[in-house]
Amino acid sequence: MALVNENYLRLRGSYLFSEIARRVNEFKKNNPDADIIRLGIGDVTRPLPPAAVEAMQKAAGEMGREETFRGYGPEQGYDFLIEKIIDHDFRPRGVELSSDEVFISDGSKCDTANFQEIFGLDNIVAVTDPVYPVYVDSNVMAGRSGEFAGGRFERIVYLPCTEENGMKPDLPGTRVDLIYLCFPNNPTGMTLSGEDLKKWVDYARENRAVILFDAAYESYIREENIPHSIYEVEGAREVAVEFRSFSKTAGFTGTRCAYTVVPREVKAYDSSGKAHPLNDLWLRRQTTKFNGVSYPVQAAAAAVYSEEGRKQVRELIDYYMENARIIREGLEKAGYKVFGGVNAPYIWLKTPGNTGSWEFFDRMMKEAHVIGTPGAGFGASGEGYLRLTAFGSRENTLRAVDRIVNKL
Ligand code: PLP
């Protein structure tokens, strides 16, 4: 008799997006002519930068000729991409990495979900609340969550990000071992300063904990004093792993390329107290379970760092950030309280008059025909908020703001 992994039975249904789809479909059925604008989903809408497309086409051509054909690539990624990443994303910020500390992958979703595998099951996991659900669900699947009771998993430590603490998590009251931080944050769109991050790095060093730092939205940072990498903070190389993605930076959500940085110094311990470099364990895991990213896709990612590519990516991000400004300023002018949208493509709207997230979602859908994402879907502390994204077209963004301001 085949037995299931019972940890999977503890997972909450993918309630959020299926429930949104259900409500939108029902509304459409009753209002077939309604012109609905979706500012809920976190997917990009602008096409790939031409430099990436050209590089992908050229690489595909190479794969079709005997003299330039490539078979299995290195699981860790090609050096031509790793070197560009180090030269452009880290060195200018004073961060030195060696090429064996960067692991190319097909996504930060997979990396943030898979990385927990190399840790023991007795670790206590801390996540911010609200949170990108992948961190929680992957730990539930592994068996680190305990039971779900009262809206939360018993063994997970939730770090509320609320208006009172400026959407910045406070250090935990009880000891934790693995800490997931995502800044700029999805869904709140807020960031941490170097000083804020230093608190976490110091905590991790004192408690021999590991920080899993998701920087998928790093390229949206506009303000000068915000660190782009956790390694800009002193001591972080000892305790932090960093996840980066080309998805939101260069429109790679359908093309798939990302990378994870695992410095040689980051360690976890066995039951006898002996330290083991996470880099060795992650390399072992990847070489066993992952085949690497295809050559044409890595060539496309490398082209993002060419002079042309960098200019095109800047234009993409400027486009979305102008949308973010339009949403943020439009809603603020109309009297809404909003967070984010300055260093991130997400705007976290406080629902007026303490309306529930879902109730406000319904109102916005029915009265303005605009779809957001109810904050409660990202965790208990997201109740009373709604997430809007800057990833729509300019035209739809302008129309959506106009409707929210004038029809609600
Ligand atoms: N991390 C965060 C916080 C995200 O919001 C997303 C995507 O929405 C990802 C990671 C996933 O990125 P990728 O497309 O590289 O898997």
C-alpha cells in the first residue's frame, strides 16, 4: 500500500487565487459586459528586452550546428553568466563573491521552496506576516509546521508587519533557526534599511541561525540608502543566503532564470555541533536533483547585462515604477492610506474604515471593475489590506486608478 506524505494533507488549499478566480467568474457571468481590469496578479506584461531575445535566438542557432552544439551544461550554471552577475550585481556594491558561490536556477520560487531541504526538521522557521506563501508551504510539505490551528501553523513563528512597526518585522520573542526575509517585500512593497537588516544579521550570528533573503524585487529599489543585497551588511556572508530572479527584473517569468548566492562561510550544524558549509550541501542537492538552465536561456540572461540589455531593463522597470507612482499618488490624493510602490512594484492599500480585505475586494470588483488581491490571503496581518500591482499596462493602470478614485 502506497502511503502519502501526510505533511501535504496539512497544506491549506490554494485558497487565495482560486477564490479570486471564482468570485471574478461569477461576477462576469452576471455582468458579461463589464470591462474588468486586473491589478491583482504578480506577473509582468511587457515583452522580453530585445537584447535577451537576440541572444536566445543566436544561442538556439548554435545548438543547431555540430561545431557549437552543447549538451548537458554545468548544473551550477555557465561561468559566462555567473561572472556577469558578480561583476554587475555585486562588485559595484562592494560585495565580492567567487563563482562557486552563485548557483543559476530556473526560478526563485523553486530555490526558496527547495532550499529548506538541506536543513533538519527540528529547525524553527520564522516568516513575516503577511508573507509570500511559498516559504510556508514548502516547510509544511517538509514537516516543520506542526498543525494548523487558529489561522496559523503551530510550529511556525510569524513576524507581523503592521502599520505600527512600519511593516518591518521585529526580532522574534522566542528562538528561531531559519528566517525568511523578502525585501523589497511582496506583498507590502516595503523595504528594510541597512540598519534594520543589521539587526537580523546580528541576531542570526548570535543564535547560529540562517537568513534566507529573497531579493526578487531588488531592481525596483529607487531610494539611495536601501541595500540591494544583504551582503552589503557586515557579517551577512556568515549567515545569509540570497535569492535573486530575472523574472521581475527582465520579464523572464515565462523564460525562467534566477540565481541563489550561498557564501562559503554560511554554515549549519549536525547534532554533534559540527559545522557544515551550506554551499557544499546545496551543490550536492543541485547536482543530484537539477539539470541546470538551458543554454539559450542563460545566454539571454547574460545579455541582460550588456550595455543595450541594461538600458532596456532600466526602461522596463521605469515603466512599471511609473505605474506604481500613478497608483500610489492617485490613491493618496483620494484619501487612501497606501504603503509600498516607492521601491517595489506592489502597492499595499489599507482598506478604508477597517473594511475586511475580501469585502473591499468585492466592492472594488463590483463598483470599479478592478481586481486586486485581498491582503488576508497573505496572512493574518494582511487583513484590512489589499495588494495592487504595477505590472499592468499604462492605459489599464490609469483607468483603474480613475475608477477606484471616482466610483468607490
Ligand atoms: N519571490 C517572491 C517574493 C516572488 O514574489 C516571486 C514571484 O512572484 C518569486 C520569488 C518567484 O520568482 P521566480 O519567477 O524566479 O520563480
